[in-house]
Amino acid sequence: MHKADRLFQLVNLIGVHQPITAERLAEHLGVSVRSIYRYIDELSLSGVPVYGTTGVGYALAADVELPPLHLSRIELDALALGMELLATSADPEMAGVARMLLSKVSATLPA
């Protein structure tokens, strides 16, 4: 996994699970706690408002809004394949959700 991908995942994890400790972040990303400290420093230097409280964990400022997600062609293909498989093999409710997700993603793609 590229470093930029790990940094993006890190911001997403903090946003979803805040506050979250460096240890839990390291487990999620499969890196050392020291790497998490370095990544947090890099995010802070690049302007991402990540705040840490000793003994509590990391959190993002309340008004943080992430830029739109950009997926590569192969990531889009994998997502589409997964949703198609789910739509054909899951219970009717989950199949409907898979089709809806696929249509939402498809609607946002350039021609």
C-alpha cells in the first residue's frame, strides 16, 4: 500500500472512530505505533486538523470535510464486480442495496 493511501485511510479511521488511540490505528493499518506518530505529524504539517490527547487518542476538528474520493480504474472495476456478485448472490434486501450502491457510484463517474 502506498503511503498516500495509508494517510487517507488514517484520516478516515480517525473520523469514524474518534477518539482512537495510536495503538488501534496501528492495528488497523498494519504498521507500528511509531509509524502512526510520523503519519500524524505529516498530516498536521499538511494542514489536516488532527488533535491528540494523551491517554484518549486522536480526533479531527468538528468541521473537517474530506475531498471527494478518487478511485483508480481497477478499484472501480473491483467495486463494480463486488456489487454485481452481491446483487446476484445475496438475500433480496442486500441485493437491492448492492444495486443501489452501484447505480450511485456509476452516476458520479465521468463518461
